[in-house]
Amino acid sequence: MKSNDPHLRLLPAPLLRQGMTTPSAMRDVILALLPAVIAGTWFFGLKALLVLAASIAGAMAVEWAFTPIEKRRNAIGDNSALLTGLLLGMTLPPALPLWMAFVGGMTAIGLGKVIWGGLGTNLFNPALLGRAFLLGTFPIAMTTWSAPGVGFFDLPSSLLALPFQSPVYDAVAAATPLGLMKFEQKGSDFLNLLIGNTGGSLGETSGLLLILGGLYLWWRRDLDWRIPVAIALAAVIFSSALYLADSAKYPGPLFTLFSGGFLLGAIYMATDPVTSPLTPRGAWIFGLGAGLLVVLIRVFGGFPEGMMYAILLMNAATPLIDRYTQPRVFGRGGETK
């Protein structure tokens, strides 16, 4: 057979190719989140969809603006900006002014991705960095939550507030399960936590659907299962110890797992392959550290929620974790003097 035979393909190594690509992995995560988005829309109505749309629009606008013209099609088509905006929107209050959600999406991509050099080079999860910026800049708006069950087409005046003006909330404020537990030591019905009929963001709705989406990603091999399992394991152990010490003051493990943004963060954000360790041992260290920090911040910190800070802190530790958990090179012995 000659090398110019039309039926012979000559390719450089490696000859094995994996079917997963960046666009397909991002698309899988978006599909896994859709059931939870639908459930959140059912409970919070049209305003939640508008906040999501504004967050996604801000992320994609910055992605488009800072990408060279010849690369814009591929940059937008890889779905990373779309996913970042979606994840950020799922952490925001449903009655947040749309311009704030848009600015959050811009910040997530601008400070969380572009400034680091683009896709695959960022240290911190972009969506969480965008949320941290919004929480530090607009703390009142970011901690004013909506009650579920309001009319689907009811739009609060705060949603359409003009930029840099104080939004007016018309009786939409509601306590979240984490707020009730931290400040009033009141628990929440587990069934409501499971299906999402609680105050909070879209990402705090339907823990069951978030878990099913995570199983889909595990089946598609889009995430390292060690990270969410380690986060859950550490959170369960630590929260159980506190609960046994004082059950009237501290929440139990089931409440810890299904309240707030725990499942959204553990399954869909902490597992970001760019900002999490590459080695199996590093994944366990990362997950155990994040799970411990979540409980510490929730119980002893000033904010009811701690998932965002736990993941961002462990993102910062990821390079160090990778450095000290690298396996020994095959066939190489110890250094000789």
C-alpha cells in the first residue's frame, strides 16, 4: 500500500481521540441544569428568567467584545460564556435589578476569564467571582430574596430599576431556609427543600433535580465524582458532629446538603476542570477542604451561606494542591546525590 493511497490516512500521534470536546462538555452541563431552571421558573415566575437572560447577556457581551474578530465564532460557540452566565444567574435573587445581573455577567467573564488569558487559564470560577463582586458591591440587593408562589407574570418594580438607583422592593422579601436557621434557629420542611419550594435563588431550588443532573454529568464523564462526594462527606461529618453537640442550635446533615446553594456549588461549580485539581488525590483534598469550609462559614461566619467563599478559597489553593499531589513519573527513581 502506497502512502498516497486515498484509503490510507496518515496521522501524527496520539492516535487515540476522546469524543468529549469543550463545547460538548459545556452543553452537557447546560442540559443538566435545565430541569432545575424549569423548576425555579415554576416557583418564581418570569422574573427569574429575565434575571437569567440579563446575566447571560452580560457574560456573552464581554466574551464577544474581547475576542478577536477571527475567533469570535469559536469563542461564542464553545458555550463557556453561556454556561457562566447561566450559573451566575442561578445564584442571584429573582427580583434583582436586571442591570445588576448584566453587570455581574460582565464581571464574571471580564475579571473571571478574560483578564487571566481566556478559556482554561483562569484561577477562580468565573460565575462565583461575578457573584462575589455583586455581593460586595450591592449587598442589600443581593440579600433580598423572593418568596415562591407569586404570580408567574408578576414583575416587581425592583427588577426594572434604573442603573445606580436604589431599587424599591414591593413586598417580595422572604427569608431563606439558611437565614431562618442561622438567625432564628428554625428548620425547614425537607420536602420543600427537596423540590425547591423555598425562598432563595434558582440554584437553591429542587435539590432532587440538581442531583439528577449531576448523575447525568457523571454518566457523561463530564465531572470528577470525587469532588462532590468529598464535599458532601466532609459537610455531613462536620455538621453531624455539631448537630450531636447541640441539635437546637446547629442544623443536621440533611439540611446542610439540601439548603442554600450547596448542591449547585458542589456538583456544577466546584467540579470546574479549570479551577479544580487535576489529580485524584488532589480532588479529594479539594473537596474535603471545601466541605469543611462550607460548614464553618455557615455556622460561625456572618453570612448564612458559605459555598461561594469555600469554593473560591479552594480555587486559590488548587495550584498548591496540584504541585504536591503529582504522581511519580513512571520508571523514575529517587534523586541521587
